[in-house]
Amino acid sequence: MSRYFRKRPYRSRKIRKCPTKCKRKSKKDNCRLKKTKKSTNLNAQRLAEYLNNEKIQEHLNRLLEKYPNNIQVEAIGSSKEGRAIYLVFITNNGGDIPKNAVFIEAGSNGEDLIAVASALYIIDYLCKNASTSNTLKVMDYFVVPCTNPDAYELTLHGRKPKVNLATSFPFTLGQCDLEVIDDDQFIKASKKWKENYDFDSPERSILINAIASFRFAIKLFISLQEGGEKIVYPFGMAKQEPCDVEDLAWVARMGICGCCKHFQVGSVYQHYGLTFGTIIDFLRLFTDSLKFTYIIHLNDRKKIQRFDEVPERAENVLCCITLMAKNVFDHYNVEQREVTPPKKIVFLNKIGDDK
């Protein structure tokens, strides 16, 4: 994997220990996280505010030093303004025993502060509980905590982002039936996509290349966004649903049966109408091996974004993803028995290491 990130000095910082511990209860086919009134299981003291891109790097470096056998991190590219985009790989076996994987990206919209913070909390939790949690027993995890760092920085400073990467992916007309789509609706959706589409977006290319590099391992893709409380699957570019919609809907419904029972499940079109350029539509159309692709909307962006809500939301979403991963694993289990196992994951030892 190409290395674009320039080496930066590592700054150590004293880390306060959590005053209480939140235990995780494990069951064979279920996943429940014990909650307290103010959850501290995900090291809330270390993430006492929304982190900018530089602090995200420092936080990942701390995790890398503390849990070297469970986490590997690499800067996989840079945004237009030169901010690094990080890919985190988390496992419970040091990468020696190849497993299938979940790929999570967050922050593609640029305005989704809680989505980025939740991705960082998930990374933190998985590292801390790698040896005891059932989450990593089924699949390994790839996480890109902030896909659109330039827009994210603007949001942190109270400014409107220029690019919404969440609906800025290529799509192909004619793959689905458009006869039932009203002409005015089609023109409106096309215009909206055209105005948002950034042809020279390095962030989009970096994310696509990262997914392509590990396509042999990735069996479940999750995009964490904010737009209500929903789990959506393809397609948004047509009313027609994919031929395997029953499998997609089943995995999503199994996910919400744990901690997110109030979440809605449906296609992008069912929840948002005709929508062009979503990443899950792109992956379904251009990636043959990736069947299970979802957007999890974990928060209503229109509401006031309180940081103290992040731990509970992150725990619920992780519980949901764990159940989805278990069902995806069961779906592929019979097919994978006679297939050559995926290659061993190899990363750099430290962020910014050019060796």
C-alpha cells in the first residue's frame, strides 16, 4: 500500500484511567453491552471533545503503543489540503490467523461529528477488549475513522463543508429499471448529484483503493453517517431493489434486534427517495465480491450534537455491527470451508513510519 503521510514527531501524553469499568456480556448468538448512566468503558476521558485530525493521529499512536498486538495503523493518503487519512486494522490474533473482515468508514459527509467520534470509540473498545470480546472472534475490523478530514475540520470550526463525499461516487445508469421514476424526480436527483460531485476528489480515490486492497478479506461494509436512526442497503438510484434484498434485509434486521430495536431498515430509495452516488450503490455495482454493504445512520444531524451521547451510541452501533457480522459469517461459512484463506494483513508499525 502506498505511503503518502509525512513523518511527524510523536508526543506522549499521560492517560487517565477510567474510574469505573463497563463489563461486556457475551452470548453465543447475541451481543449486549452493559450500560451505566455515564458510560466510561470506551475511555471517555481520553476523548473528552471532538478530536481534530492531528489529535486523531496522537490518539491512534497511543493505542498503537499500548496494544501493538491488536492494532495496526497506516496513513493511506492525504486530502486536498494535505490532511492524512488513516486506516486502522484491529485483530485479536496479531494477524497470524487470517479471518474475514468488517470495513467501517465514518465522516464521509463532513458534518457527521458523532459518526467520527463513534468510530474512534469503536477502535478504542476493540483494542482494549480484543482478548475477551466476542466481536473480534468472528471477524477482524478495518476502520477509517475520518474519510473526509477537510470537511470535518470546517465543521469543527462551525463552517459549512464544501464537499459531501457520502453522495459523490460514480454510478451507471441502466443497471436498474428507471421506468417507474418520474422525469422531474430524475432530473432533480441528477442535478443534486452533479452539483456535489467532485471529479478530482483524492479522498474518494483513497477510500476506494483501500477497500480494493483488502477485498479478499472484506465481507461486510459499513458507512457510519447521520441522518436519523436507520440501516439502509442498496439501491438509491432506482426504486428497484437488488436481487438478494432478502439476505441484505435479514442481516440488517438481525443487527437491530440487539441494542438498536428502534432503528428502521430499508433501501436508500425507500428512506430518502431517488439518490445518486452513494458509496454502497457504488460498491454493489463495481465490486463483485462485496455483497453486504450498508449505511448506518446513528444520529439525527438536525438535533443538537451532544458529545456525552457518543459512548452510548457507539456501544449500540458496535453491538449492531457485531450481530450483523455474525450473520454475514454464517452466510459465508459453508462456502468458505473449501476456499483458500485470505492473505495475512501487513501494515506499517507506526503512523508516519517511512521504513
